[in-house]
Amino acid sequence: MHSAVHNTIAAVWRIESAHIVAAVARRVRDLGVAEELAQDALVAALEHWPQDGLPNNPAAWLMTTAINRALDWLRHRQMVDARHNDIANDLEVQQAHVVPDFVDALDAARQDDIGDDLLRLVFTACHPVLTRDARVALTLKLLGGLSTHEIARAFLVPEATIAQRIVRAKRTLADSHVPFEVPRGEQLTERLGAVLEVVYLVFNEGYTATSGGDWMRPELCNEALRLGRMLAELTPQQAEVHGLVALMEIQASRTAARTNAQGNPVLLNQQNRARWDHLLIRRGLAALECAERLGQAPGSYTLQAAIAACHARAPTAEDTDWAHMAALYAKLMRVAPSPVVELNRAVAVAMHQGPAAGLAIVDTLLQDKTLQRYHLLHAVHADLLQKLGRQDEARAALHRAAALAGNEKERALLAQRAQA
């Protein structure tokens, strides 16, 4: 019985924790304190529910308990810090409307627009004052509802390291007096980029793990998709948010086809497309259409989603519109130039115009010091050399790629190709 209650608590917490932390943070104006108060509500549930039974509305029970904790905390702070008077008084007024019925309590807690609260939480967790690693850890903890242990396991780092990052992040936000608010106007557009970057970093780590023995970590992809979909609901007029959702939906659709029965990687052009998730593809194409319909200049994520859509719409690898894809990569180079984008353009050009045309681009990239240790550069180089019949050079390039690959599955695949 108790295990079933604990499972219910865990499930409700995973779904509701971001809402609760966001609602409390708006009141106490401190993200670290808000998370502690929300955790207090969780502890209270673990203490009471196994004995008293599940409440009619578990989410409302947690929300109401957390807000009561916030009220107590603010009353205490009144004694030492007069600047909290207005906040506490405001909370007293709100609290007067909280009734014993937990459904009404949840409505009262959320009547100030939970969307705004969640947006505040997203933009605070992804504030530029934090390092990229800290933003990722804090976002997964507060918005993904993942435990420190789960985050550490996903990124293959010690749990103590993740815990330290999260503690430092909250301290940095407090010390920097970062306001718990959604930026407006141009600031929102500028800061949105940092938010989307964190979500896509999480997705990419799940899609192809940078190190370790697992080729993919689907739970991270799922968390990133959940965060992306939430952002799209909260910022419906931002085309790049829909673009990122489209990109992740389409890429996630290939999950089942990306490994064989032995768990080894299967490259895109060799995948069984019947195993692709066509519901996710339809969702992705719909999100891409939404991004394009807004009429804004296409950004990096929207263009990448359009590229992914080229693959998704092709029944077979041979049917891919490589000319259109090469043109999209050329646009992407203008919007977000990088050696990695140029490498992908080289692949598309090679498929459209022949391996020699692609190799000309790759030969230039081989002179770029920033890509010298990027294993995929050497893997693409090897593929083009092989197609041109330069087998010995291709084998050497594959050995270089294998030596640089951090993921064990990917390293084994490259080494196997070199031997073959």
C-alpha cells in the first residue's frame, strides 16, 4: 500500500513540481527558498499520505501546503527584514481566498496565470549570469522534476558535482539579485535564445550521448520535448520556439530505428523508415508549419527543422531532396555560421553534386583548428574518400574518427567500419 502511495507522490511531483516552485518563487522572490518550501510540501505528503490516505486532489494539496509554508516563511522574515512587508500582506490577502476544498485551493493558487509563473521560472533558471552547465542542471531539476541522482546519471558525472552546480546556481542568482520575472520586448527575444539553447542541449545529450556506453538516453529527449512543448504553449508568437519543437519532434521520431537488435547504432541513411514514429513526424511538421506561418525571419531552429523535414518527407534515403537541403544549409550558414553547419552542408552537397564537390568543402574544414578533434569531421571525410575509391586514406580517417569519439557505441561503429 505504502509503495503505491509513494509511486503516486513521485508521479504527481514530477508533473506538478515546476508549477509549485514557480508559484512559491513569485511570492518569496528567491528561487532557492522556493524550492526548499516546495520540498517541505513534498516531505509533508510523504509523512501524511501513507497514513491518512491520498487526498481528493493531490496536486492541490501540495500547492496549498507549499503556499502555506511560503506564508509562514514570509511572516518570519517580517521580523528581520521590513522590505518583505508588502509581499507578506499581499500573500495574506491571497490566502484569505484559499478554502478547505483542495480543488478551489489549486484554482486560487493558479489564478494569477500559472503560465506567467512558469515563464518566470524558465527564464530565471536559464539566466545568462549562470554557466551553461549550471543552467542545464537547474532547468532539469526545477522544470524537469529530475532528482540530482537522475541528472548525474544522465550526464555521467558524480552526483556531488551536479548537487554543487545546483547549489552554486541558486546562490549566484540570489547574490546577483536576479529578478524573478519574464523579460520584455527585445530583452525577451535575446534571453529566449539562452532558454532554447539549454532545452536543445538537453535533447542532444539524450539523442546522442557525448560519452559512456549508451548510444541514446531517451529520458533526456523526453524531458527536452516536454519543456519545448510547454514553452510553445507559453510563447505562441515566438516562431523559433515552434521551430525547436518541430526539430526535436522529427528527430525523436527516429529513436526506434537508430539502433539494431543488439543495441548498436544505425546511421540515418540505413534506417528502416517504417520504424519511424509517424505521429511524432506529423506533430513536428505541424509545429514547423506554425513557425513558418508566423511570418518571422527563419532562425536557426526553424531552418534545422526544415532540414529534418526533408528527411521525414522522403520515403527512402534515395528520395531525399538533397538540392533543397543543401540550399537550406546555405541559409543556415548565413543565419548561424559554424564549422559544424558547413560540415553538414558538405554532406548535402556531396549527395546532390557528387562526393568530389563535398570533399572540396571538407578539405577546407580540415584546416580549421576548432574542428581538428571533432570525430564527425573525420568520419565524413572517410565516407567521401571511400566513395571516391581512396580506400587507404578512408581507413586512416576512420581510425582518427574512432580515436576521437567519446561515445563507446559510436567508437565501436567507426572502428568496425575502418576494419571493413
